[in-house]
Amino acid sequence: MSCSDIFFVSPPSSSSSISSNFVVKVLTKPHYSGHLPTHITKSHFPRIHCHSKTLSSSLKPISFKHFLSTELFKTGGRNILNSSNKEIGPQKPQLTSTFNTLIDLYGKAGRLKDAAEVFADMLKSGVAMDTITFNTMIFICGSHGNLLEAESLLNKMEEKGISPDTKTYNILLSLYANSGNTDAALCCYRRIRDVGLFPDDVTHRALLGALCSKNMVQAVETLIDEMEKSSVSVNEHSLPSIIKMYVNEGALDKANDMLQKFLMNGVPSSSICAAIMDAFAEKGHWLEAENVFYWERGVPGQRRDVIEYNVLIKAYGKGKLYDKAVSLFRGMKNHGTWPDGCTYNSLIQMLSGADLVDQARDLMVEMQGMAFKPHCQTFSAVIACYARLSQLSDAVSVYQEMLRAGVKPNEVVYGSLINGFAEYGSLEEALRYFNIMEECGLSANLVVLTSLLKSYCKVGNLEGVKAIYERMQNLEGGLDLVACNSMISLFADLGLVSEAKMAFENLREMGWADGISYVTMMFLYKDVGRIDEAIEIAEEMRLLGLLRDCVSYNKVLVCYATHGQLYECGELIHDMISKKLLPNDGTFKVLFTVLKKGGFPIEAVVQLESSLKEGKPYARQAAITALYSLVGMHDLALKSVQTFIESEVDLDSFAYNVAIYAYGSAGEINKALNTYMKMQDKHLEPDIVTQINMVGCYGKAGMVEGVKRIFTQLRGGEIKPCKSLFKAIIDGYKVCNRKDLAELVSQEMKITFNLEENNEVESKIESENGSDCD
């Protein structure tokens, strides 16, 4: 080692920007594990000699860069050595490790330009570069986002005949992975073997992490296979990422297989177990997280770390298993593990979110008794829960407790209180907490202003509504979609059609309007009787593809049904089914309303409703088929009939009745008659709905005798009198052009039902007289 590579550094004056202590501190900063070269050791650190005498006051302050380039390298800066040393001229460093040290120092300080200058000076000085030099520069460039420069350095390295080592490729691989370029990371991995090197643990960990983050299952499994062929095991630090990938992809079996394979070599550390449990917990797989928690440990009697308890409590919370979470918490101490602040905070927030506020409040008291201070989020969760349950006095009590504990409330706390009082209709209290919030220097956000807006709406204060709305518009970034939809909804609730329309139009112009915006306006127009405009909104929703779930479809169905657009209702139901959206109870409620509006016999509607409620086979299919037939979508109706009438399931009367109706409506009379015969072959007696449908078929086929036969049974008392059947017979005769018979049945219907009404009146009078006698 030359004398120029032994540093004798005197401390700069007190006015200097950098002290010798700072230099030592920076030089001793730990390396980046697995990435940076490990060439810098204590033997390379400058030896700093402090003079016993103070420096001359004539010395001027120097910059950090000047200090390094002169005092470290002795290249012509101030000479503070004694006169005997003046004969030795300044010399530049000769050792590669010296330059490497300085490059590394600048890199850690984030001074890329200075590191590059030292690197360039090294080239000019003819000092031999080594792998460490390039590895350091590649990492510095890449970690500052200059990947192209890092790649060019690799090329330069090879040009100079310096062979990259595995660490070189590990650095590049990690840089690619951090930038999200998984393909480049894979190429880097393959190149390691191509140049005759071998990937190490760092290589595998970095690449597995990158692939798992992108859920690249096939690539991960291929890499693990390659590792196993080389007798390399998966490092436990990679295990959580692999398990998380499988869980994200819904491959729980593969995740469990991976764990079982790993367990053959021993149980991972507590932190790794916790990370694995968290991967399961995030997706609500509490049972799998629980299984990991109860793994047998390598050392008998080994305690589980508190972090493992905290994650399992979280998993139980995700699964809404609050009793198990509390039970686990209560049993911690018995197993030698004491809860920490995180345990209490998580459990209190979980219980508050489940509206178990009494338990949450008790735990908060216990927590403070254990000298743990609840987080702001914890206080906020309890306050929000009380506000949600309309227990506003308790919410205020916790808020005051929060202040006494020295925890500063944030916007969420004040927002919960303001919203609670707004829901309760107490504008005065909502405004009081709003003013306190602003006095504390907290700015009102959209959520808080929306709550205050709601409070003004509750009391019908239109001026207040408009003032808050204007303030919301003046916020930085303006109104967001949620706030705008809230405004439209609030205007709609107040019946302010023009204001709601203006807010909606603004949203539409910005391209922000979503399904909620459209549905709110559609219902507003419907409620005020502007049906045509409501239908226009509904049509626009369909064209824009804003109908994405049952809820949105049902709302548009209601609008069409109200306007009597029954065919459009049929189209919507078919559209739903085509998108594989299963109609729900709300859908069928509208569907039965449409059937009644369309003149479908009330007895048939009741029969379908009953079969659906009882969960009978093909009840849903039959109801949808009936709608298709009613609105004239016969091709769909006949296709739908075929799915259940040809099934091997034993069908109930309702299914045959719908089939007869569908065939009759489509003019397929022979199929209708065959279905009627098949029904009897199955020993199912025709009911009133069957008779109504058969009369329709006889009428369309011109079979007067068939209509007459059912009428004779009706007159003879074989069939119970029913207005729907009388109307069907009248219509049947009219279709057969037998108006004389239709008139006769009409007279018979009047006599029958007038007599029934008179009998009902007489029965009622007799009942009342009997009561008087008593």
C-alpha cells in the first residue's frame, strides 16, 4: 500500500460543513445486504488523527467534496502536517479499493454525480478497475432509476475484460424486479448460467419475489423445480411470497402442499409463520391461518411470538369470528405471551367494526391500565361505532377521553361525530364539532362536508345546502364522484329537480357519471311523474353498459314496468341472463308485477309465486318463460320451455301450465294439447290455471266444443267459479267468432258474481245481527 492510500485526516474547523465524526458515521453505514459488494472493511476506513492543538484561525471552511478530494486523497489541499512532511509531494491514490471506498461512500450519500466523477477519475488515472468497482456503480445508477446507464456499465465491464460475477447479475436482477420488469429479471437469471456462473440464495430470493408479486405461478413452479434439481431448497424468506401467490390465485391445495414440503426441513421462524398466516388472513382463510399457528414447534415448549397472535386475531376478525378472537386474546398470557399495543388496537378496532362496542370499550380501559396508549385509529373506531349506533353521548364521552389521553383527533374522528349528529338531525351539534375541527387546524374534506350537507338537508335548510355545496366545489381537486352522487341524491330527496339535474349534467359532461348517478336521476324523474325522462335515462344506461349487476337491472326494470313498457322488461331479463347474472328476489318481484300488468291470470301469478317461494324445481325458469310468452318473445319462451319440459325431473302442475300457455301463445296448439295429455299421464289433475290456459288454446284453434265443454263444467259446479276463467271463456268464444255465446257467458258471469256478492253481504249482516243479539 502506498503512502497516498493511508489517510491522515485532520478535523476541519468548527465552521466546516462536514465534521470528521460525520465521515466516520457515513463510512461505517451498513451495506445493502445481498446487493452491494462487501469489499469495504474496517481496514479500509481512513485513520483520523485529531491534533492536540486547535487549527489556525486563518483556515477557511471547506466543502464536503473539497474535504474528500484534498484531505482524503492529499491532492493539493491545505497542508496541515508538520514541516518535516513538506518534502513529500501530494500523490493520488493508487489502490483500486480506495476508489471503490469513495464511490461506495458517495453512493450511500445519494450523490450520484460525485460517484460518477470519481469513477471517471479512476479511468483517467489508469487505476485498475475490478468487479467490485462496477458492481458498486451499477447498483448506484440502477437504484437512482438509471437502468440504462447500469446496463451500459455492464457492457463497459465486459469490454474491459472484467468478468461479471453472480453479484453483478443479482444487482441487475433486483433492479429489474423492483422496476416491475419481470421479463428482464428472468433474462438476467438465465444469463447467470449462460456465462458459466451459478445462481445463489440472493438470486433465487430476488427472482421468486418478483415472479410471486405478479402471480406468475407457472414461472415460479419452473424455478422451484430447477432449484430442486440443483439440490437447492427454497429459503424460508421466500415462502410467504409463494403462499400469498397461491392464495391470490385460489390454489389453496398448492399452498398447503408447499407448506407440507417445507415443514419436512423444520418449522420456519415466528416472523415467517406470521407472514404466512397473514397471506391466508388477507383473503379470509382463517382456518388455514389457524393451522399454521398451531404447527408443532421444533423446540418443546417454545412460545409463539406476539406477532403470530396478532395475525391470527386479524384472521378471525376477517372471518367475523369475534368470539374466537377474544378467546385467543384471553388465553395468550396462559401460554407465556403477553399482548402488546398492536394486539389491543387491532382487537378494539375489529370489535368496533362489528358493532360490539361494549367489549371494545372494556378492552380500551384494560389497555390503558396496561400503560398502552390507544392509537388515534382505535379511538376513532370506537367513536364511529357509537355514532353509527346513535349512542352519541357515549361517542362524545370517548372523544373527551381521547383528549385527556393526549391523542389528537383527526378528520375521521370529527367526521364520525358530525355524521352521527347529522343522521340524528342535530344541526347545531354537527356545526359545533365542525367548528372545533377547523379551530384545530384540520381542513374539512369531502366526507365531512357531505355529512354536514346531510344535516342541512335533514332540517330542510336550503341555504345551508347551497353554501356547503359551493364550498365543496371550491376544494382543491373539486368534487369527487362520491360527493357528486351524494349531492344528486340529496337534491332528489328534497325534490329539487332542477338542482339535481344540473349536478347530474355536470357529471355527465366530465364523463364521471356512473350507474348510481343515472339510477338516482331515473328514480327522481319517476317519482315526480316525469316518466318519459326517466325512460330516457334508463335507455342511456343500457347503451352505456352501466347495467352490471342485479341491483341496477332491477331499478331499470321498475322504471319500465311503471311506464308499461313490458316488452323492454322481457329484453332486460334476457340481457341479465345472457350476462350470467342470476335474477334475485327483487327481479322476480318486478317480474310478477309485469305479469299482472300484462293480464296474466292472477291465479297463475299466485301459483308461480308460491312455487318460487317453496323452491320447487324449475320455478325460476317457468316464471321467466311466462314473461317471455306474455310480451311476445316466443322463440325465447319455447327454447326456455324445452329446458324443463324435456327434463327427467318430476315436474309440478305450474311447469305444465306455463308450457301449455307458452305453446298456446306461440300458436303451437298441438304441442300445447300434447303437454296437457302428458300432464294427465303423470297423474296430475288439471287445476284452475290449466283450464284457463286450455280455453285459450281451444279458442285459438277454433275448437268451440272444447271451450263449451269447460264452460259446461263451470256451470255444473265441477269447476269452482273464477273470474279469470269466465274471462278466458268469453275471449275464447270471441276468437271463434261466437259473440252470441260470449254474451251468454258474460251474462252468466254477472249473475254468478252478483249473487256471490249478495251472499257475502247477507252473511255479513247476519253475523252482525247475531252479535247484537248476544
